[in-house]
Amino acid sequence: MVTLVNRAKMSTSTTGTGTITLGAAEDGYQTFADAGVVDGDVVRYVIEDDASWEIGTGTYTSSGTTLSRTVSESSNSDAAISLSGSAIVFVSAVETDVTGRPFAMTLLFGG
């Protein structure tokens, strides 16, 4: 099960497809830690980098403030997007967190 929190949205200057080093909270939002994410928590994340996007799960590490990436969907054929150094990352629920149905079941049988 993933940890979900409210209004956690941060910048990242990370480039490439590896682990993200989290930067500052975006204006009007809080850091993952301030929102209640603790070391070792697995969160559902969304990354937006211009027109590219990625949804997945990641393990938060408070030392170094990093987030690993395991991609479930993306604009890059469901593979990790290559970050440009100016992306944002935030905690978000996805349909399966709300309905309990796997994504593929929704596609097969509808909403």
C-alpha cells in the first residue's frame, strides 16, 4: 500500500532517468516530509517535465531527500522519462488507489 498525503509538491533539478533528488516545495505547497512522508515510505508520485509526464511508485529517503522511481505509466511508452533538470514531482492518488481495481481491469470492463 502506498502512502498518500495532501499538497506535497516539490521541484527537482535531477536529470536523466534515475533516482530523484527533491528540491524545494513549490509555492503554496509543502515538502514531502512536511506533509507527513517519513523515511522508507512508498508514495505514489507524478512527475511533470514540460509536456512529458510519469506516474509511479517510489521510496522516499529522508537522508539526501531522494525518491526512487518505479514507473507504471508515462508519456514515454510507460518507461521513465528523461528529466531535464526543471521538473516537478508530487504525491497523487491514481484510480487503483480509489477503486481498488487494476488499471487493466478498467480498460477491459470500463469505469
